[in-house]
Amino acid sequence: MILSDKKIRELVDKNNLIENYNEKNLQAVSYDITSSNVIQVFNRVLGTINLRDKASTSLANKEITIDYGYKIMPNEYILVKTKEKFNFPAFLTGHIRPRTTFSRLGLILSDQHINPTFSGHLYLGFLNTTPYTIEIYPNLKIGQIIFEKIEGEVTEELLYKNKIDAKYQNEDKFISPSVADEIEAEYQRILKRILEK
């Protein structure tokens, strides 16, 4: 069941569902999410990024501030940190959808699923598929989030806040792929120790 504007507002008031909430961003069955002043861009590296080499993947991108805007070059892919921080209860999930205006222009926003009990900012992918340079700014409506109520109760161990390998829980700073891999490896080591007992 997709939540209405009234239910979204109620969860903002009672559960702090959306930090940095702006009433003007509330739609009938969604909420418009906005860009912060932080993005991740790819470093201009020579050669190949080896996905088995953690040093290589950690050097692939860097965080920059865009207080005065940022020009997304043709075929460039960036990650945009949301201004909003989300605090999902156990009975709710969310889905990020692109803005129709951006899709028609050729600026593609990556879809994203948000798990129950996730808390944190989102880093959303933008791909400029046009032959033009497109400028992005802070506080720009970049997409929308749809909230859905979960039917039934989620198994406690599977809630995002309880998963040892929940890499992006409470993410405020970008977690590079190499760091995420290290978290996953540590999770596997802990799990192995538990199973051996």
C-alpha cells in the first residue's frame, strides 16, 4: 500500500521519517527529494580499475562540495547526496523514482530501494546521457520517494538495522566500494566464527 501525503506527514511528525523535511516537497503520494551540497565524482585515473584491488577502487572517486553548482559533462556519472536524511520504521519501505523532466532531458537518476529500518542519507546516481553539459545545484529537486507499507511483519534478524552487513546504515559520509567490501569481509569472518562454535 503506497502512503498518501497525510500518512507521510504523520510519520514525519511522529517518527521523524524525513529529517530536513520541507512541506513544499510533499506530493499526493510521494515526496520530492533534494540535492545537498555534496557529490561524489570519479577521479580521472589512467588505466583500468581492478575490482579485486581495494586500493584501486578506493581511489576511483572523491567527494566535492557544489555550493556554486557543478557541471555534469556528457556521459559523466556522479553520486548526489540527498539533503534529506531518512529514518525508516520496521513497517515501511521506500523506492526512489526519477523526475519525468530530467528523464525527458536525458539526465538519468538511478532507481533505489530502501529497506525497513534503514537510517541515513542516500547517495543517488546521475548519468548525463546527453551531448550537453548539465549544471546541478544544492537544494534542487532531483527525484521522488514513494513510501510503501509492508504487509505482515519482517523477521527481526532481516531488518536493516540488525544486519551485520548493513554497509550503508547511518551513512553521512560516502562509503567507497572498497570500504563496503571490507565491511562485508568482516561480516563473513564473524559469521564463520559463530557457525564454528
